[in-house]
Amino acid sequence: MKFTAEIDVMPLKALLDPQGKAVTQTLHNINFKTVNNVRIGKHITMELEAENMEEAENKVKKMAKTVLSNPIMEHFEYKIS
């Protein structure tokens, strides 16, 4: 079966996000002063083949843990359809 996975990778909340800080400051500088706590991450979409939903989930989790994210600094969430 063919599945589509969408994976969101974000910095852990306990860590500073320098990109998010830079974007927040830039937005404030151009008069979007009500914006705060910007966090920058990655959104990954992929198609994959698997026998069933459970196998697809196992593959996505393994890819996200080993290649798509750095578990020391990031967390991930995913949806499969």
C-alpha cells in the first residue's frame, strides 16, 4: 500500500531557538510587535510503501529518529494517510 507521511520537526521547548529569535526581532522591527515566541522547524512530506498502517508508522518513526531529527535538540510529530 502507498502512504503519505507528514513529519514536523521542532526544537525542544527547553532550548533556545536562534532562528526564531531572529525572526521575532525582525517582525518587531517592521511593526509586528504583537508577535512573540516564534519557533522555526521543518515540515517533511513523503510517500512510502508499507504492508499496513502499523508498518508505515514504524518506518516513519525510525526515519524521524535516525535521519530527519536530532533527538537531543528536536522533537517530531507525524501524520500518515
